[in-house]
Amino acid sequence: MGSRLVEQLGAHNVAGAAASVLADRIRALVLDGRLTVGERLPSERALARELRRSRSTITRAYGLLEDDGYVIRLHGGSTRVALPHDHAAPGLDADDTAIDLSIASMDSTPGLYDATVRSLPRLAALRGTSGYSLQGLPELRDAVAQRFRERGAPTSAEEIIITSGALNAVNLILTAIGRRGERALVEQPTFPHALEALHRHGYRLVPTPVDVEGWDTRHLNETLLNARPHVAYLIPDFHNPTGATLPDEDRQRIVTTSRNVGTHLIVDETTTELDIDRGWSPTPMSASGPNVITVGSMSKIAWGGMRIGWIRAERSVVARLLAVRPSFELGTALLEQCIAIELLTEMPALTSHVGRRLRAGRAAVEAGVAGIAGWHMPRTPGGLSAWVDIGGPLSTALSLAARERQLILPPGPRFTTGGVLERRLRLPITLPPDRTAEAMTRLALAWEDVRKGTAARADELEHAAVI
């Protein structure tokens, strides 16, 4: 098995690369979190063998990284990831001039303040209790269950657990049912922190492709049948980052196949309510089978600062989750739960507001992309972002150039396993239009920097794209 560094780089992406290019690629992995501070890198000899390069090239690349403070050499010859001592933010000055496109999230809904005020009597009524809420307030669980029922999935409050956000929910699920060394099916691309959670719980990842046109459902079902993964992590509504939505007939087929092979389906519905103009409403996958464990969140429709999520699962799974949860937390904050109860009574107004914000953000990204020759923005009917085709395998190079323009921009491979999809870029449609316009101006300048630096290799790039 190859090293994690080469898996993240993608050996094809650095084939024949000079030491400076290889160092830049490794630096990009450090800056966007794919390599963690303190992580041990392969020895020069081992990396040279994996990449089929001379040891002198690897030595030079590691030397450049060490000079810039991105690796340190320890006694005994090991090389470990580091950050420069003056590093405040990933390559950027710690001030308001930087624009962060790594976070696809909006500011709070206008109704948050009023909902907070209305929630205070409910919170006050709970003062006589212990304050711990392992499964969640019954009234909030019933409100979440009601939302599932309205969307076509019969659900009771006993099938709901309230969590501290969706990622917290994923980690709770993996803690309760996870099996180290087993396979996990994941979409390619997908939400990066879910990949990290699966890695941390010891899973071996098996990717299945998704693009703006949707899933290769034949590949997905065949992978389920052949690999028989223990879990599968899917984002069926406004997939992050492609924006695709899985059709109802495919949902039912996937649930049936996964049930037949014993796979737990972890379905992430964090982006489900982010509709702009899709034109139809799919049935939740949880309506198709008991092997579906659904994760949801208030973070994208209300505010990321309000850490409220939930899990919907059959009662036997809920019991396992509740048995494990006290080992790392004793419930979810009561104030946020009380606020969420208020907000869930206003879902039509909430989703309407979100739709208007996303429509304006989408238009701003469309205008910016239209001004960059060779780029293509697909139809984006909802969700958090646009999965833009930049016309060549330059996503990581662009990410590095963007930092020089005070722009934090994760490259396409950040959303994958194996360092692929260098041709793609996730651009959030969640920022205010004026902020997006400024970001796109900086991005266009960074693109010019990249094109000038690679103009001599334009013929090579035409044949090097990774899809």
C-alpha cells in the first residue's frame, strides 16, 4: 500500500514534476488541511520509489519545504509536517482583506434574533431540570420528525436524536456502528470532513463518481454488490460540491441494494432545504428502508453558529447511539434547541429567504465565471456551491496563486480521495453578491497569474486533464 502523501498528491498529478512543483503541491496539501501538522511524511528514499523519481529531486523538494517552514527534520531522519512560525491564517494576513471561499455558508437568517427572544421563556421553564438532554428535547424531536413526515418519510420523535451539528452526528454514528478496517463507499467528490471522519474511524474508502449530471448509479450499485462496504456515505440532495440531486427511482434501488448486502447508508441531508429552482421535491431516502441513517442540520438554513443537527434512524440504532454518546458528550445545548423549535415553525419563510439569498449569490458567481475565458459553470438549481470546470488540471496551482491575492480557495482534489479532479473548483454561492464580485475579481487575477506561469506548457496541459 502506498503512502498517504502520494494518495493525496495523486501520482499522476506530479509525474515528471520538478522539485519546486512537487514542493508546491505538498505545501497546498498542508494549507488546505489534507496533511496535518505533525504528520510524518515518507522518507526521501521511499517517496522517490513511489513517485519513480530520483532521490535528489525529493531531497530538493523537502529542502524547499523546510526552508519555508512547512516541514521539519527530526533526529533520526524523519520529516514531519509543520507550519511557518508567523503563520496566522493559511498563507494570508489575519485581517478583513482576506476572502474565505473554503466555507460555503451564509450569515444568519433575519428571523434568528426574534426566534431567540421567543425561545427564552421555554429555556427558563427548563431551569428545574438537570440541563442535560441526551436524546434532545421532545418538542424539538417532534418538530424534526414532523418535517420528515411532510416530506414523505413517516417518522416518530423516538427515531430522532438531536446533535451538536451534522458533523457531530456523523462522528456519533461512526463511533456507535463503526468497524476499523472495513470498507466505506464514498462519492467522488464529496464533503471533505466526512472523508476525514471515515479515515479517523479506520475505514478504507471506496469511491464512486458523481458529476454535475448526477451519479453513475450502475457503478454505485455494482460497487455495493462487489465491495460490500460496511457503510456508505451519500449526499443525495444538492450534492456537495456538484449540486446534483439523486432521482427517486435511483434512491429506492440504492437503498434496496445496500440492504441486501448489509451496508449501513449514512445519508447527509444538510443541503436538502437549499432549493432555488430545482422544480421538483424528491422523497427522502429514509422512506425506502430501515438501513438508512439520516443526518440533518440547521446550519445552512439558519446559521452555522447555531450548532443544531439531528439523526433519524430506526429505534434499535437510536438505542446504540444513545448508549455510546455519554462517552464524549452529554447532549446538545438547550438554548440552541429552544431556538430551533421556534425556527422550525417558520420553515416556509426560512426556506424562501434562503432561496432568495442563494439565487443572488448564484448570479454573482455566474457573472464572474462568464468573465473568465475557458471556464464553465453548470446549471446550479440549489445547494451551497457551483462545481466549475476551469478547462485544465490547474486547480491546485490556482489555489496557491489565489492566496497571493488574499483569497482562500480549496482546489478540486480537496473534495476527493486520490488527488483527482484537478480540473474542478468549488465556488460557494452563499456570500453576499458584492463580496462574491470582489472574490471573482481576485480569482480572475489569480487565474491570469497561473496562465502566465504555465503558458509554455499549454500543449501539455491539454492532454493532462483528470476527470
